[in-house]
Amino acid sequence: MKWHQDGDKDHSAETASRISEIMKKLDEDGVLDRIAREPFVMANRRLVLAVHHNLDYLAFVNSLPKSQKELELKFSQFAGISLFSSKGTPQAVFAAAGAVIRRLKRILVVDFDVHHGNGTQEIFYDNKHVLFFSSHCGDLTYPKSNSKASHIGEGAGEGYNINFPLAEGFNEDDLLYAVNKILLPVATKFDPEVVLVSAGFDAGIDDMGGCNVSSKGFGTVVRKLLCLAGGKMVLALEGGYNLKHLPTHVSHSIRAILGDEDAFFPDYDQTDHRPSESTISMADNLQLKLSPYWDVFVEKPPGPTPEGETPPRPGAVGGDPSGALGSHSSS
């Protein structure tokens, strides 16, 4: 991110100060002394194409403008759109990709950014090896998303794409209701090998999303995800632009993983924290839509399992995801 900046100046909301302020807060909270810095490898052509399958994407990244003058010439037709790139932007893109892309059979992607994860949805919409869950504000006017709860994937990926749009101004009670009622039951059944979190904190208090999730709320969401994939989880920073609150949101999320009980709600009980009626209605709607694919939402008659009947392996009803993600060879 520090490569992706205009000299020493901050540019719009996407500022390198986000990273420096987060690192400062992690140092102040003693987090950096308790964790190891994981080295990463810059993504190469083969690794990126395992996800994007499109040579045009690589060409686009490598040809990004490297100065303000080039930027204005290339994107002048997109009036009113906030776009920025610099000399270090392509390097930052490949570094970020190299830090998170892995080849595995079952991957859970959780996106709690206030905006819909439309790019991730598009990439994996027909892929049963990636279970994608996006909780987001469904009322945003910019950038406008066409996501709907009815968009559940297609082809082999039908049932593996879950959108949970929330009403404007939602808080952690709404977010945790979505996690408890929809995400965790399906994800437990899916049994991922790793959890990738698109950790956008712009649904936080006083941020551009106009929502009210607290630092402890974010910490509680992250803490709940630890029960999956043996605790193997990657948090990749997305949104979050209030430099007063963002560092605390990130610190709470990491300290929640470390078990600091002041960073999350250890005794959170959904019965004591009622979400909005629209959130409850959306959860009921999604359970109905997903029940043909996930038997966790199918009411079972009381009584023991019939003798000789073998419970299905984790995955969609009657399905067992197999085979590695990505079809490109290393040659």
C-alpha cells in the first residue's frame, strides 16, 4: 500500500496513512511483539492467471498510469470516478495478490466490507471450491451494486455464493445475526481448508458507509471464524477510511484472534441483542433459498438417524467438493 501513493501526499480515502496508522496502533497495543511477520512472495503471472484466467487483466495492471498526467489522459472519460495509480501501484498489486492467493480445494471467502464483494462474486460464481459470503449495505448509491440475495451462484457453483444485504445504518447485532444464522451453519458444513477474510472496516462507526459496527463487533466476527479451518485464516485489509477508528478496528480483530477478551464480546448472546426486523427477515429468506443446497436449513424429523445411513461429508447436500482450485498448469 505504501508503494501505491502520490509521493508524500495522501490521495483521497485510499491513503498510505491507513497502513502507517494501523502499524502504529498495533505497536502501541503490544500486538507486534506477540506475532510473527509472515514473509510473502510477489505473485507471478501463473499465480494471477489461476484466479483471473484473463491475459487482459495482467496487461491492464502493467499499463496503469504512473503519473497524474497519465492518469488524467487514460481515465478522462470516466468523469466523477475516483481513480488513482502511481509508479508503485503495479508492484503493490502483485505483492497483495502474492500474500493471499493459495491453491486449495475448499476455500471460504468472507467479505464484511460495507460494499458488496462484486469482484470476488464474479470470479467464483460458478465454482464449488470457493464458498463466498458477502455481508454489506444494500442501500448504498455509490458504488451501486446489483447484488441480490437471489444471486446464489450458477452451474457447479450454485449454492456457494451467499449475499446478505443489510439495511443502511446496521450495527454489530445485525452483522453477527447474519454470521450466526447463515454463515457459520453453511461454512461448518462446507469445512474449508482456509478462511480468507476481505476485512473492510468501512461499516464501522463514523466511516463512509454510514453504519455503526464497533471495534468489538468486528473482533467478535473474526473470533467466531476461528472455529473454521482449524483456525487457519487470512485477513486482507479492504475498506475503512476513518483514521481515528480504523487502527482500533484492526487491532481488536487481531487481538481477538490472540484471545484478548477486551477485544471482542466473549459472552455475546443473540437473544440479548436483537437485530433489525429487516435483518431477521433477510436471514429467513436466505435460509429458504439455500435449503435446497445446504441441509443445515432443512428441518429434520425428531429421532435417530436411520440405521445404515451415512451422514454426508461437509459440502452441499449430496455433494463433496473435490479437486484443486485453478486449472492452469505451471508450464
